[in-house]
Amino acid sequence: MIAVTGANGQLGSAFRRLLGADTVPLTRADLDLSDVGSIAAVLDEVRPSTLINCAAYTAVDRAEDDASTARTVNADAVGEMARWTARAGARFVTFSTDYVFDGTKRGPYVESDPTRPINVYGATKRQGEIAALEADPQALVVRTSWVLSGTHPNFVATMVHLARERTLKVVDDQRGHPTLVDDLAPATLEAIRAGATGVLHLANAGVTTWYGLAREAVALAGLDPARIEPCTTDEYPTRAARPRNSVLESERIAELGLRPMPHYRSGLARIVAELVPDRS
């Protein structure tokens, strides 16, 4: 039995669609990761053979002023879940982020690269990676980036909505891999079946900037891509610093016998169509 936390979120919903009746969905109402003391009792009742943690504190800017909650959800709770799976002999999978890196490397980041988060969110996710693998050395930590779906609010949905109303300036000096949950979920299950443990980078092929992605999405929605104009990170300051280079590649895919994930463009039109069913 596979239990999925964060079951109503972007990635959790993708696992629910993929697994169907083979999953036990755990929403925040079922398992609140901000209440670390309640986690073991809930898992004792569910008794999953595999626990896939899709829940996280993902408000990057808000985390700068709410570090305690972010740390509880992204690190302490992850460690507690990993302790439970280690005791129960269950598999544990949790998701991390490109934000564990500082973005200064010239080339792509691979699993063995040293981490250096530059914001609270990234720091708490890195703490969660460490907690998971210390508590359960057989755990799998999947780092991914720029997560998108056609079912939930995300960057693409925001860009298409706002571009209907006005011209937008979007950052063009941060690079990464847009990753579609309907590709990430099956790739993760394939990694589980292959017995993957430790840290693994999984992201769709294809590198772009936020500006480039916004233009593609707006054009696919039938809007004028000229409504998206480039700007620099310095011109669009945010509460939390962002890495300029979020490009994730894997040095482990071949050794594990896994298939590389497809280009993000292979599914981008579909998710835009789901987000904007009526393009009139």
C-alpha cells in the first residue's frame, strides 16, 4: 500500500491519478506536518509499505519571516516520517528542490555537487534531505524544479491569467527545467521500482528562463507573447533570494537504468489547455 502525503497538492494529485485505488491519500486534514508529534500515530494506523511525501512548506518569500514553521514542515516532519519508515521497514520518498543550491555554478547541478542554499526555504529543504537520509538510509530524496500542472495554481497559470489583462515583466536571468507533475510522478515510481536510494535529480529535459517559459505558455493560450517582456532579477526584487542557475541534471539516471524524462514542451500545451479550456 502506498500512502501519499500532500494528496490534494499538485504532485500529490498526480500520484493519486496515476495510482488510483492503490494509494491512500493523506491530506493536511489527515496528516498535518506542522504537528510533528502526531505523525507516528497516523502512520501506525495507515501502515503503508511505501510513503511518498509530497507535502511541504513552499511559500518561498513568506518563509523568510516564518522560518520556524518552514523548518518544522520541511525538516522536522520529514525526519519523523523517515524514522517511522525505518522502524516499519517501509520505503520512504520525499521531494526536495533546486533551491538547495546557490545558483552560481556555470554548468548543471548534479547529485554530488555541494549544496549552499541562499534562502530559508532552500535551507529547510536541505535540512529535510539530511534528516530523511540520517533517519532512514534507504530513503529516496528526489530533487526537482519549477513544478507545473494543469490542475493547480502555479507560475504558468498566473502568467496566462495576468497576460489576458496587461503586459508583464518577467525575469530572464534565472534558468531552470520546468517539470510537469504528470511526468515527475511516473519517473519517481520508476526510480522506486529500480531500488533507488539517496539523492536523485528528476526534472523534465529542456532549459529555459521564467521569461521564456511565460512567453511559451502565453502563446499556447492564444495570447500575444509580446505581452511578456524581459527583466533582470535586480529589477524584480523578492523577499527571498533566488538562484540564477537552477539547472538540474543527473549523474545517476544511467546507473539506475532509468529513462530520461521528456522535454517539458511535450506536455506544456496540454497543461495550458487544461488551465485555459476556453481560450476565447
